[in-house]
Amino acid sequence: MKSIKLTDDEISKFIYQTRNLRHEKPHQYERIRIKDGDVVLILYNSKKLVYNDNSNTRDLLGSILEIKEYNSTGENYTYNKISSYNSDSLLDNYSFTIGSDETGKGEWYGPLVVTAVSTSHDDNLKLKRIGVTDSKKLSTKQIYKLYPKIDKLGINSRTIVLKPFSYNRLYQKFTSKGKNLNHLLAYLHSKVITELLQDIQTTDVLVIIDKFDYKKMNEYLNINDKIKVIQESNGEKYIPVATSSIIAKYNYEQTLKEIEERYNINLRKTKPKNINKDVIDKVAKTHFKNVKPYAY
């Protein structure tokens, strides 16, 4: 068994993310006791979390608490909480890293934005210095402050902004061929990544993509076999992916603002049923269940 000390924010996140696991009655001084298959987690009143060190537990904690799994030998795993993303052990093996991410996929309103960035080792250091981190930790105000700093560095990036009308047409095109949203995402990610690769005169490149569907990604991403591609469910621990996410979210907010001003609608505070049918496909993703009844 191993242990780490959690912050109050991490405890809140831990409790929420493990709510569906099998809980046992806590012992004295314990706040939570979980035994679910080979996953054992004990959270003490002192904020210490004790866990059994196996791959399932590591994967679970890695997704919940942003915990890094490696030691100096790279053989046996140890857990250390990290305050910033410093996954240099992997990125340093390549001359360039391309990271991509998207935003707007889960919102019924506004655009879908996909961004990819290409970074060198120096770029990654500069991005860390200006405060690039997981965008989920950043408020919209912080993203607006960070974006100009990223832009000033001249980081090579590509962004596709699909406003709702264009998104709906493209989505219908994919579904008419028996494809789904993951096919559409794979197509867009592949497009921005391929454009960046054309600017890099080497195959010594690592491509990191947020994990959604590996098979569909391979269907669209036709690149040199020498280029390493990985998909990560927590890709924002890598600076290039975190940077892509910030750029994508900035563009999402800007585009959403333009749409709201044009149609005089506060989309975050309205419901699809209250939107005029003549404009709903221009402000909303019409395949969403809460939108579809009012779109046609």
C-alpha cells in the first residue's frame, strides 16, 4: 500500500469521481473506504489517501488526481502529485510534439472548435513559464489573459471553428454515410494535425491526441509510419495539448459571443424551445436530444 496527501479540492474531486465504486463502512479515523475489485482506496480524516499499487488503481487515480506514474528507473511505478504538467520524460525524446484538442462537443449551443499546436522543446518551456496548464483549471477570464501571451510566442497552430450551421451540415453529411460524431472529430483532428506536419521537415515527431476513438482516428490520419501517435484520456497533462485546449476555448468563447450578438440570444440562459425555428440551426447543434424537437 502507498499513500499521498490530498488538498481539499482534490478530496472533493475524489469523492465525486468515486461515488459509483463499491464503498465499505469506514473504520476509525477513516472518512472513506473503497474496495471495488482490485481497487482499494482509504481516505483518512487527516486527508491522507492510502491505495494499493496496481495498474487499475493507478489508472483511476491518474484520471482523478493528475498523478504521475514513473520513477527514475522507469521500471517500478511510484505516485507523486504534480502541480504543473512537466511530462518532459516523453516529450524530450522528440524534436517536435503536436497536441490537439477540441471544445464545444458537449454543448448544444455554439460552435465546435478543434485546435492543434506544434511545439519544440524551447516552445514547451516558454509555454510553461507563461502559465499554460490544464484548461479545466482555468476560468474564462484566465483563458482570455493567457491567449494573447500564447499568441505572442508565435506558436505554430491550426484551428477549425465550425459554427452551428456549418457543423450541422457536416454532421448530416457524416451520418448520411453511416458515420457518427467520433468520425467527424477524427476527421477534424486529422486535418489540423496533417496541416502542421506539412510545416515540419522531420519525422522525429510525437503526436498526442485526446482519446475518443483510436480506430476512427487511424481511418483519417494518414501519416508517415515513423511518426509516433498516442491517444491520451488525460492529454492536457502535456503542454502542447493543454495549449491547444486553451486556444480552442478562447475561439469558442469569441465565436459564441459573436453568435449571441448577431441573433440577440443569451444561449447559456435560454432553452431550445424558446429559440425561433428560423435561427435555431444557426445557433445550436440540431442533433442534440434537447434541440431536435424544436429544429424541424
